[in-house]
Amino acid sequence: MSKNTANDSTATGANPFGDFGKMFEQFKVPGVDMSAIADARRKDIEALVDANKAVYEGMQALANKQAEILKQAMEGIQGAAGSTGVGDPAKQAELARKAFEKTLSDMKDLAEIARKSQADALASITQRATQNMQEVQKMMRPK
């Protein structure tokens, strides 16, 4: 039975891009640095991984904030139900105003978490796109 070395190298944490670099080097094209191209693609993948990580962390933060909001809402409902004077229109109006203000604040927090997550992911991709353009310009210069 033969071992699959490609799967073994990724399972042990080895660099999966090393094989691509060797593969690209087999195809020698005059004036083209194949290892630089392979390295650039590796950096592209790393930028995508970073962007996905930022999105994932943002989703976790959003879910945690939503759970916190739900918990606070339930505590607020319990507190309102247990308080005296619920039949009082002034008390009801005050509870409704506080609930509305809390909802607006929570919505603002959720929007900020989503905005930050998207900005972090976009920053990673934008940075790599800029680097990619610089690499292409460098490759196009005559040596």
C-alpha cells in the first residue's frame, strides 16, 4: 500500500505550497520567474485566509452580541413583569421608551460589528491586491 505524501504533508502542517513551487519550476519559461509567481499565488491564498478569518470572527462577535441582547431583553421582560405599577400608563410609556432606546443602541452596535468585520476583510484583500500590482510591475521591468 503506498502512502499519499500530499495528504501527509498537509496533515502534519507542512507547507502545501512547496509542491506548487516545484511544479511551477518544471515549466521553465525564458524571462519568467516561476517561483515568484508561485510565491505570489501563495500570498493570494494567505490574504483570502486572513479575510475569511476576519469575517468568521465578525460573525462570532455578531452572534455573541445577539445572544447578549436576547439575554438582556429577557431579563428586562422579567423585571417589568415583576415590577409593580405595570398597569400605570406613565410606567408603561417609560418602559416602552427605554425599550425603544435600548433597541436603537443594540441595532447600532450590531451594525458597527458588521461594518468592522467587512472593513477588516476588505483591508486584507485590498492590501494583497496592491502588493500583487507591485509584484506584476516588478516582473514587467526589463532586467
